[in-house]
Amino acid sequence: MSSHPSPAVVVDPDRGMHTREVALRPAGPGEVEIEVRAAGVCHSDLHIVNGDWPTDRPLVLGHEAAGVVTGTGAGVTGLEPGDHVVLSWFAPCRRCRKCAAGRAWLCTETRAVENTLPDGTTPFTDADGDPVWPYLGLGAFTGRLTVPESAAVKVPRELPFEVGALLGCSITTGIGAVTNTAEVRPGESAVVIGTGGVGLSVVMGLALVGADPIIAVDLSPERREAALRFGATHVLDGAVTDVAAWCRRELGGVDHAFEAIGSPRVIETLPAMLTSGGAAVLVGMAPTGATGAFDLFDLADQGKRILGCNYGSSVGQIDIPKLARLYLAGRLPLDDLIGATRPLSEVEAAFADLEAGSGLRTILRP
Ligand SMILES: NC(=O)c1ccc[n+]([C@@H]2O[C@H](COP(=O)([O-])OP(=O)(O)OC[C@H]3O[C@@H](n4cnc5c(N)ncnc54)[C@H](O)[C@@H]3O)[C@@H](O)[C@H]2O)c1
Ligand SMILES: [Zn+2]
Ligand SMILES: [Zn+2]
């Protein structure tokens, strides 16, 4: 039997973004049912809304969330009702070669990126009985959802839901980009272009590992101000400064250049910011099909590297609880990343916050 319908934020290829009532089927084998308590608004939701990443079917948006387990299906052994969980948007299969090798962020069998549960179904139906699909296998802009056990990571009860929500995407991605993807060492230099929720988390990660200097670049003065609070040693206005020329002139190039926007034009400028042997880290996600050009002789001659970064090269079951413990021990100022908290009915305003680059990460409360 399905639950009573509740409002969900849906993007439909024909109708755009709107609120639609959806019913949820109960958890099947290996699945857990979750009551969503907080959901962050990430640029990866906006990429769907604005058509950067086209969808051919209606999706329940939202992929950065935390909540409480309300039910478990047959065979679920690691979670029980009442557990607090952070949702992971890249539910690993736990069986493929990449998962077996401990590289869950590269799982080749996950169906999450096809916006379905692992068996290819959706737990949501609308009032006409038509399926509505879970964005990245979650669909967190609604009151309740059903996910495979591997997409729900148990966290301590003391962890605020708002912080837990952001651990579901921006924080784990940004800090993981530093610690896992780039393996930044103390005293190495880094530049971060774009300091929204993800880029500020990169800055936080750089501060955590003792990178120096840490140069943050954004167009928004408010975001540059925030970057200083999270540990940037220098801030630059990307609209007026040639960042690559600045990095070469002031530092002889940096060891690491992180892009956290998803702009092909900006990504193309990363290698010129690097010192020899340095790494460009692509954290921002470009529109589907976008390509870029690099100085190929310079890359080979200077031994520069270009690293893709999915989910901060993180293993959710390990990295999310680890970051939660660092936060609870006072080592990461994650509260400072939380901006406005709004009810689900204010989703339009929440996306306007994101597009304006004003405030920090907006949280929706279903
Ligand atoms: N790699 C991953 O697994 C992963 C995970 C989450 C998000 N993302 C992607 O990361 C990107 C950032 O996400 P977000 O939620 O932090 O977005 P956001 O909109 O909150 O932040 C983007 C920031 O970039 C700034 N900006 C835009 N153009 C700029 C320019 N030309 N120069 C300097 N700054 C500029 C904006 O002012 C804003 O502060 C998105 O593409 C998102 O899809 C990737
Ligand atoms: Zn995200
Ligand atoms: Zn796998």
C-alpha cells in the first residue's frame, strides 16, 4: 500500500518546475523508507531546472538531504527505524570491480545517475498513477522517500539535520576533492574558482589539511567574504582579475587549481594557473556534451595533470561519518555554510537565492 500523497518539487520536460502530489510505495527488499528533515539546494538541481542536463521524464528534485529511517524492507541489516541518516546520491552496487576495489564513487553498476532505484523502478506515483522519477535515485524535495540501503548512511543523532543534508553533497564533494581526489599536502598552494556551497567546502578542506596560500575567486563580494571566513588567505574578483596571470606572477603557479562552477570557459583556464606537476581538479559539472581546449604541449612538457572529481572521490559509508565526527569535534565550521531555511513551498525563492549567489546554502524543510 502506498502512503498518503505529499507535495513534491517536480521538474517535467513539458511543464518545467512545479509542485505535484506524489504517493510513495513502501520499502521493498534491501530498501529503506526515510522521512526527509532537511534538503539543501545544490547547483546540480539547478542544472536540471535550467535545462543544462535535459531530462526526458518527470523528476522529483533534491539530492542533498538528511532524515530519519521510518521503515525497512526485507534483508536490511544495517539500519533500523529511528536511525538518523545522510542520503548519498551515488548509491554504489557494492559488487562491481570499482566497488570491490574500494572506489565506490566510480561504481559502474549504479542506476542512480539514470534517476531510478537499483531495479530500474521508481517509488513515486502521482495522482493519475503515472510514475515520477527520483533525481539521482533520491528525489529529496518531498516529505518521504525510499532508497536502497547503500544510499542511506547512518550518522550520530547529535548531528543537526541541516549539516547532515549538506554532507550529502556539497561538503563531502568539496572536502573530498581536496583530501581524496587531489591529495593536497600541508603547505601546498591552491586556487578555488567559484565559491558557492561546493567551492566553499573546497576552501574548508584546504584549510583543514593546511594548504597555503589558499586563493578563492568569485564574482560575488558576499561569496568572497565567506571564503575568507572559511580559511582563504587571498580573494580575487574573477570579473576583473586575470587569475592565471595572477597565479604565475605572485606564486610562479599553484600546485592545485579547483573549478567549482561547471563553466567550460573557466575550466579551460585552469592549466595556465598551475606550476609544473600541478593538478587541475574539475569539481564543477559542465552542461551535457560540453567540450574544452587545453594547451597540449604545455600539459605534456610541464607534467600538468587534469583530474575529474565525482562526489569528491568519496566512499559515502566512510567519508560521511568521518566528516560528521570532525564537525562534532569542532574541527569543521559546517554550520557557517547554512544560509536561509525555507519551507518546500518556497522552492522558487530558494533557487533564486542560488542563482543570485546571495547568502549561503539554502535548506528546504519538507
Ligand atoms: N563533482 C561533483 O560530484 C559535484 C557535486 C556537487 C555539485 N557539483 C557541481 O559543482 C558546481 C557548483 O555547485 P554549487 O552548488 O556550489 O553552485 P553555486 O551556484 O552555489 O556556486 C557557484 C559559484 O560560482 C560563482 N561563479 C559563477 N561564474 C563565475 C566565474 N566566471 N568566475 C568566478 N566565480 C563564478 C558564483 O558566483 C557562485 O558563487 C555545479 O556545476 C554543480 O553541478 C559537482
Ligand atoms: Zn549536489
Ligand atoms: Zn559498484
